[in-house]
Amino acid sequence: MANVLTAKKEENIAEWYQQVCLKAELAEYATVKGCMVLRPNGYAIWDSIQKYFDENINKATGVRNAYFPLFIPESFFNREKEHAKGLKIEVAWLDKDVTGDGERLAVRPTSETIMYDSYSRWIRSYRDLPLKMNQWCNVVRWETEATKLFLRSREFLWQEGHCVYETKSECEKETLNYIQLYTKLCKELLALPVLTGKKTEKEKFAGADYTMTIESFMPDGKALQCGTSHLLSQNFAKAFNIKYLGKDEKEHTPFQNSWGLSTRLIGASVMTHSDNKGLVLPPRVAENKAIIIPVFIGDSKDKVAKKAKEIAHSLKEFNVILDDREEYNPGWKFTEWELKGIPLRIELGPKDLEKDQVVIVRRDTGVKTFVPLKDLKRKIEFELEAMHNDLYQKAEKFLKSSLAEAKDWKEFVKLTANKLVKVPFCGEKDCEDDIKAKTEGVTSRVIPFDDAVKKGSKCIHCGKEAKVNVYFSRAY
Amino acid sequence: MANVLTAKKEENIAEWYQQVCLKAELAEYATVKGCMVLRPNGYAIWDSIQKYFDENINKATGVRNAYFPLFIPESFFNREKEHAKGLKIEVAWLDKDVTGDGERLAVRPTSETIMYDSYSRWIRSYRDLPLKMNQWCNVVRWETEATKLFLRSREFLWQEGHCVYETKSECEKETLNYIQLYTKLCKELLALPVLTGKKTEKEKFAGADYTMTIESFMPDGKALQCGTSHLLSQNFAKAFNIKYLGKDEKEHTPFQNSWGLSTRLIGASVMTHSDNKGLVLPPRVAENKAIIIPVFIGDSKDKVAKKAKEIAHSLKEFNVILDDREEYNPGWKFTEWELKGIPLRIELGPKDLEKDQVVIVRRDTGVKTFVPLKDLKRKIEFELEAMHNDLYQKAEKFLKSSLAEAKDWKEFVKLTANKLVKVPFCGEKDCEDDIKAKTEGVTSRVIPFDDAVKKGSKCIHCGKEAKVNVYFSRAY
């Protein structure tokens, strides 16, 4: 059957995940290698993330949206040396026949350089600071690894925030604030718990002093980076000659951060919440909160159909769908809308009609409740809220149960098969390279906040003095 | 002075327009040749167009947003021959070092081909129709002519709607409906009157049976195309093998349209409404409907400042700005916010405080009104509405006064210097090429609806039998 998954989450999560994305019509592999199509069901989730973001992050912190060019001159990348080193390999360039005698143009992999070129003209005095901008756009990174819907593709959609401040302390405070707002977005909108903290030197953004991250943890024991916030400090400001005249009438170099999250977040939510029946949408991002399925039996058909329409009409605020198609039976419809992830199913049959009630079925638990029509709205609100909280708590329980600590290297190797393993670490890039090579893929995920390493601890791998506690795991 | 325009609209409109865009901080020329930066003040207008569009066009007609890849394989273009011919010259390609052995990839100039490749997999039966999708995205056309902010740049933002129907009549009806919805958007949101009708053979979209258009007319006597809707009929469906099983259980080829409008529309609005003091924003797209400027004189300063804050707080729904900076005097602020185009200025001085009133000044007319505080909200609503209507009527009067008819070729040449000139026309592409060459740039703009040519009329240029009445003019 086309509307049934043939793979199980607990047996073959990669295949299961792909089937959920494809069959719930969230996305499709494009004919262009490495790219994906965001279908309306998938785009609606992104739309809901954008709306939440514009309201609760941008507006709340005084950030304004703008749009900068897709093409970036090669020389811009080279101005900030670390940035250039870190990014160049993945960049897609335009054909020289197009650009003519001019310099090579990259398709943007991220926009620090082109934005800060403008910033250097716009910022003159302390009155222009803080400058807080964000753009919603597509970015391109010419990945060679296999494409995974939402998780890895050569083009993806994201937002990138770029702010400039007078002082380093203000800049640092806000760099932290944005990662905390991301954490909140994951919890409040997607019912997605994350670990929040810093990245190691090896994993930080090319050109940043440090990077903060939110990491979710998938059922197959791999972490998924969901958003980052970078303290760029004065690195780019110096490279792009951004200066301002202070209140002291002297020239100063300002401080910057940048922060981004992408359509990847959709993948994290899908993989976390969905089940073997298909997609489970966290209620707050669900475009349609409920599906109404009238059950037609014999004579009562017209009455049931009429009542179903009335109910659908009265529930407009939940953007409910009425599936009164006669060419499909109720069983097929139940399966279909479970696959598509609609949070609540409302059934109405002849007996319900007699009793002035409907049956509400929750997508995540399958629990049925008989609800008198007069209580319907209130009950829907209640169930949506309960479902959001339950999804979060279930995911949080899993995340907590996935945290581990390792006493020694042997245990570290064993546990990182499917856990987030906290260990003391020296912080050195070379040591981390070795860990990744020896374990065939284990990487540092996050240095948790407020969790200083015990004095005298040794690095789990090299045995040198440990500087930080770090969670390591396999990752997407 | 930095916040004053040095060019006049009636003397040098090109320089004036550029100054308005730059000094009102709507946009900036990017360092990358041919590209522009959409600054927050400009992006806010686009954001407001998007919101109106999603609500009043997409939702109202059952269109859903999606997102398709930026890169399009060369072979896709070649499938629809007319399309390939019409578009190829302007396409930017990726470097072959990036794509490797694969075929050449274009940066999308428009998305018919890549979308319909997906459509061919998604459409199976009449149950899948109509299929109605839209995407908001960036597109690239490698123009060689000089860049003009919002009006011509190598990359711009737009929406492209792409629908598929069972029957030609449904498809045609909707192709017309979308151009009418565009007309309504221009009027209701941007206070922008347009001429609506069909394009000639020469000016239609490459691959369409016909194209409908909305054309605005600028104060310098040039038309500006603001949006188009194309009847693609079965041309692309055949090329991309889109088929569906009908209710009759036979295979059919469906019918398609596509329709788009871009950030160009912002340019049309700016050029139409703005004046020698700077930007005039139509109230409905203005992010901030009013600016409050307290006038501080002597002792009363604290009281005035306090009251101004109270008023600002009470007017949150209008997203008012309070400019209580002390380092600038009121005169400078008046000039500054007039330049930025805020629809209403609210002044509050010591005398107003005594009388429990404020002064409201309209950006478009400069008319001052004393308003008792208790009436303020109602008066703001009234003035915003009046301003919208006045802007539209003024622009409509100008558009009507710019319409002309020509008796003969000599008059045609003379009038097309700065008018939209209606003439009988043979409809032939060659004849239109000749007209453009002889007049150094006059092009056909629109075949008005419901305005059939008189029997026996001759083409204004070649003298053959006229098939249609057409408006010709110079154009952006």
C-alpha cells in the first residue's frame, strides 16, 4: 500500500526516515544531484519556523530582515584567513564565461563577507550601533557525501543573523542570548529538546573566536547540530575595515556575532517524533491541527455529512481539513492522515450524531476520547497542548537516557556507539582529529555550560591535562 | 546635507530616483557588479507584499508555497524549444569544475522546467488536479544593461506561481484571475494603478500561448511591467511528459499557467509616489505608520517627553517610532523622517500639551491638523486611509492623462516620447521589431481587454490589416 511505511524506525532508521519524508510529501530528491525539493507539507513547517522566528527572535531583539547578493567575489573570502581556509573546499563557483574578465564569483555558502562589505559603508558612529540584521535565504555547499533529505543537501534554506556591537561584553552576551533563543524555539515550537553549549576549537566556525551550538540527539544514537551562534569578535571587522567613531570621538573597531539555523531543524523534528505509522507533527507547527473524518453508514449518510461540514466550519481557527471523499473508506483515510502527521483525528459516525459527540484520536498516542460537541473547541486546545508537552517530555527522557560518562578510552569507544558521552578533554585539535580517526567518526558535539572540568582530570584520549568536559558522539 | 535630495523629480528623474532609494536606505548597489542589497527599509516593503500575497492570493485561491532547487540542468531548458530560445542568452552557469562530468547547471532564471520535472512525478490522476503551487525565491538573469535599483539587477527576489488544471477553460479563467489579483494587490496595497491586458506575440513569455501583464506608467513617460501571468497551455506538459488519468479512465495532458511578480514592484511604487523631499510610502506597506516628534522648549521638556512616551505606548498598533533624541533638533528630524517616507508625523510641543492635543502632518500633502488626544487613534486611521486613497487617485489621474491615441505614424512617434499611445496594430513580430528600431526603443506594452479593433483599421506602422488595439510606449 502506498500510504503505509515498509521500514521500521527501530530496525532501519535511515530507510524509515526517508520513507516518512517522501510519503508524508515533505520533500523529494531533485533530479539535480545533491539537491532536494521542499514540497508544500515540508515548506509549511519552514513557514511556521519563520513566523515564530520573526516574531519571537527578530522583533523581540530588534533585528531587522534584509537581503544580500547570492554571489560573492573570491577576494572577499580571502580577507579573513581562517574563514577562507575553512570554507573554500565546498564553494560552488560561477562559470568564467559568465563573469567575463572580472574575478571569480562564488554562490554564497554563508554571507559574512558580503554583508560586512556593506556594513563597512553603513557604520560610521556609535549611533549606528548595535546594528542587527538577519536574512532568510538559500545557501550552497557543494557536499560530496550522500544527500539526506533536510539533513544534507547542496542547497538549503536558512536564516543568518549578523550583529555588530560597540563592546565585546555586549557582543558576548548576545551571542549567548541567540543560542538560548534557539533552544527556546526548539522546545516551544518543535517540542525538541537540545543540548546547548560551546563547540571545541576543531568544530568552531571558520573565523570565529568561539561557536555556540544546539545539538539534538536522534533515536539511532547520532547527534544532529541544529543551530549555531558565533562570536566573531573583531576578526571580520578588522578584515573588512568596519570602524566607528565612539562617544569619545575616537575611532574604534566594533565586535560582531553571527548565528544561523536551517531547514535541517525540520529533519531533527521529523526523526525525533515520527513513528512507524508515519509523520508525527508537533501541534504548534502543524498547518492543519485536525482532520475530520465522517463515517458514513447507510441511511444516516446525509445527516452525518451535513453535521461534519458544520463542525469543520466551526473549527476554522484550527485550520481543520474535512475528508468527506466517498471513494475512500474511513480505514484508508485514518492510515492516510496518520502518515501525513495531522495531530488530531475527529471521527463522526451515526451513533456520535445521536449522542451529540465526536471521537478525538491523538496522533502520537492513538488514545481515543469521546467529546461532547459543546466541549469540542476547548478539548482540541487541551489535547494539542498536552500532545506538545508529551512529545517534548518523551524526547527529553530519551535525550537524558542517552547521556553517559566514560571512565576510560575503552568505555568511551563502547559508549559512543549510540550515546552522548561526556569526558574530560584537552581541547586540542590534533587530539580530536585522532579521536575521530581511531573511532571512525566520533566527533565532539558540545562543551556544556556550567560544567567545569574537575581539577587534575586527564584528557580521555591523550592523557594530557583536561581543559573542558565535552560530549562526544557520532553525528549526522 | 545628507538627509536632503539634491536632484528634482521633474528635472532629473533617474538621479532623483536613485537618491530616494539610497537615502531612504531602501537599497544599495552591491560591490558585485549588477547586484543590489535590499536594506531593511526596502525589505520591509517586500515583506508586506509577501504577507498580503500569502493571505489574499495564495490562501484565497488554494495555492501552497514550496521550494525547488536553484540549479537547473541544461537539458531541461532544451525540452521546450521556444522556452530555450527565449531564455538562454541571460543564463548564468556554474563552473564545470564544480559540476564535474555531469551536465551544465544553470542558476535559475525562472523555474518552469525544474518544477514541471517534479510535477510529472506527482500528477497521476484527476484527483491530483488542480495542482497549485507558488515559490518565493531569488532568480538570476545575467543582464548587460546598467543596473537600476529594484528595476534591473542580475539577481532579484520574486514569487512564481505554477498551476496545473484538467481543462483549458479552467486554466484560461485562472490565468486571467491571477492577473486581476495582481491588479488588485497594486491598488489595495501599493496605491498603484496599472493597465491590465495581454502582451503581443513579440513580448509574450518564451513557451507560452499568451501572456497577460500589468503595466504601470512612470512620471518620466515610461512604462514599467509589474507582473505577468502566462497561459502555458500544454506546451510544457508535453515537453515534460505530465499526464493524468481522467475520470474517463483515459490518459490526458493537463493545462498549465505560471505567474510572477518581483521586487520591481517596489521600484514602481517608489517612483510613482515619492517627491522631492524623499520617499512617500503608501500607508498600507509602511512598517511604521507614524513618527512622533516631541518639541522640547525650556522648562516643559520633561513633561513633553513623558507625554510623548505615553502617546507612543498607546499607539503600538501603528508601530509608531518615537524620536526623542536630544542631539538633533525638530527641524532636522522632520526632514529626516520625510526622507524616509513615514506616512504621518505627530508633533507634540508645550502648547499642545496644555491643550491636550497633537499636530498631525501628512507626508504626501504636508497638511497639518490639530487633533485632540482623545480622537488620536481614530484620526490616525482616518488619515492613513485618506492618504492611501489620495495617492491612488493622484496616480490614476496621471495614468489617465498619459493615455493617448495616434492617427498616423508621425503622431505616433511624437506621442510615444512620453505617452502610452493606443494604436491599431497588425500583431506581427517583424513589424514590432521595425517599430522599435525606427523609434529607438518604443515597445508594445499591453493589448487592453474588451477593446476590439475597429473593422477595417490598418496597422499604424505597416498598413496591413490591424488585428488588435495596442498601447505602445517607452519602457523600463
